Amino acid sequence: MTNKTKYPLGFFGNNLYLFLAFLVSIPVYLTIHSYVESIGVQEDESVSFASTVCFMMGVFAGRYVSQFWSAGLRSLPKIEVTALATIIVLCVAWLFFHADFPLQGRTGINLMLFWIPFAVVSILTGILIKVIHAVTENQLREAQTIATHSKSELHLLQSQLSPHFLFNTLNNMYGISITDHQKIPDLLLKLSELLRYSVYDATETYVPLRDELSYIHNYIEFEKIRIGERLVLSTDIEDITDARIRIAPMLLIVFIENAFKHSKNTTDEHIYIDIKLRTWGNSILFSVKNSYGKEEQEKTQFNRNSGLGLNNVNKRLQLLYPGAHLINIQTETLQYEVELQLKTK
């Protein structure tokens, strides 16, 4: 349920505003007292105290009357805010000008020429404070709503990773159980290790890169057992020991899984896969290349589920690495290559 601010609020707001008003009234009183002394007003302390009270009441009045206008603002109205600030400056300038050049023998008019701009300054100051506060509050609430939505979407995307991987793996293991069943015990052992990581360890938004690489190595070993001698694999993966280097979990594995999946579904005698990962400065550089046959390219074009993992990872990159990633996918004759650069977390 979304919390909405109810209007109108009380004249003074909550107790915090009263406390802040008390603190602010001290420098206001000192400023007014100095002004009153400079123009030679009698009973300057009483006048200063009364003026301070009036000024603070004007500020609260300005806040109160501007509630409805400021309630729906998402950004500062530049023209209105500039006009308010200009009027405040002009009124303050007039107060000092009038203090030096009062009308002789016109006590009533002099009082009016002082109190009207003084009241305008206090009320407009209250309006300006309320507008700035309301805009800031509305922007913060909107940012929190967007963040909550993004987090929910991210959790949904992340929850799809394990089922997607498990679905593909079980399909492959079914075929192996018919043609090469002696591999099944080792595959099940590796599969349990992979699922343990994806279910229990990969639940955070970012995980240590070294843990993610351990998972990738386990997956590669799993595929070695499954594919056998057809696999021609080249890996150049940096040994990462620093736990402070972090990455979104189950991100790189999608590209590696696709490489094995699409390269093996060909009639070619060998499967060629090349995987590289390096850290450079504050970036992670990753690339994977795989061979594939013409028949696999045609099959992928008509398989509506073939892009599920890639669509998922593209959405996660946009949510987790906005403006902090570069991805390049190249499809050549019989070769598919993905290059990815990420800012480290």
C-alpha cells in the first residue's frame, strides 16, 4: 500500500518543526535586534522579540497556505521560485533603504512601509521552504518507488535463472542416460554442486567474483563429462582471490551455457569453445567464442525459447549496470562471439 501525505496538515506541522523554528528564531532575533538598534527604536528588545514571533508565524503561514500547490510538484518551478526569491530580496533591500530614509512626521505610514514588506518576506520564505521541501520529498518517494519496482523485477529475473538452467540440463541428461548412462553418476554430483550455489549462494545482488568463477569452473567440468572427446576447449580465466571484487551472480554463466548448448547441437565432429576473463583496472573483461553449424543457426531462429537466457541477462545488465557495461555480440560464419565489459562492484 502506498503511503500518501494527507492535506491539509496542521498549521505548525509536527513537533520537529516547532523545535527547528525555535532554533532558527535565535539568529533571526539577533539579526532583527541589530537592525532595530541601528535605526534607534526605543524598547528595542521588546520590538525585536515581537518581530521575531511575527516573522516565524509568517513562515508557518506561508508553509500552510502553499500545501496544496506544492503537493504534486515533482521538480522546482523555476519561474515561480525565481519570482519568490526576487520579491524577498527586493523587500529586504527596501527595509534597509526605508531604515535610512523614513518619511518625516509620518509614523503610521512608516510602520506600514516596514511591516508590510516584513510580513511579505516571512510569508514568502515559508512558501519557498515548503516548495523546496515538498519537491525533495516527492522526488525521494518517486525514487523509492522506482527502486522497489526495479528490485522486484530483479528478483523475478534472478529467480528464473535456476529453472532455466535446470530445464536445459535435465533435457541433456535424459539423452545421455539413453546413449551413455555411465556418465550419469558424475553428472549428478556436479549438478548438485551447481544447484547448491545457484539456490543458496547466489541470492545476493552482488557476490564475490571468485565464487562466481568457482561456479563457472564447476559448470565447465560438468560439460566436459557430458560432451566428452568432441569438446575442444580453450580457457584463459584469471585466478581471482580478492573477495572485494564483486559481480552480479549467474550473469556470465548464461553466455557460457549458450556456447555449450548451441555448439554441441551440430553435426560437426568437434566443438570449439574459447572462454576468457580478465580484470583490468576497475573493469571485468569477459569473452566467449563458440563454433556452430548452419543447421543450428536455422534451428535457433525458429526456437521461441532460445533467447530466454539472453533476454534475461540483458534486462539484468540494464538494472544492475546502467551506463557501466558494454556488450558486443558478433555472429560470423560458423562462429558466435560475445564480448562483455563490466565495472567492478
